[in-house]
Amino acid sequence: MTVPYIAHLYKVPPEAIFKSLEIPKQKENAKKNLAQLNKEYYPNQDGVVLAHVQAVMQAFQKQDPPPPFPATPVFTPTPTANP
């Protein structure tokens, strides 16, 4: 998966992910998957890119307030016609 795809999927700005990774946001980097970015920018540190992406996603998810609890629906019986 690429950074733009993950960003879209989890509603996180891709800029935040690239900034966390300290990787320039270029067209070439946006087309590379996480394994390719890890191999190129962190060659001797397996899983660094994935760990950063997960941390950014968790940080952004914590910022979102939970959705409001829906109100309990009120049941209103409809009058029935008597034959």
C-alpha cells in the first residue's frame, strides 16, 4: 500500500505521514509502497516506515471525538383503521 492510499483510507493527511517519516513528498515517493520506502530510506531498519505510519494513524484517530450516541427512537403507534 502507498502513503496516499493509506492516508485516504484512514482519513489522515498524507503530508503528516511523510513528515513523520522525514521523507520528501514527491510523486515518486507517493507511488512507492511502504516496503519500498523502508528499503530506500531506512535500509537497515526493518519495519520503521510501518511503525511510523501506524503511530500517525493512531494520533489522528485520538483527535477525532467519538460520534454522538444516537437518541433513543420514540415509538409512536400509528392509528389503525377499524373495518
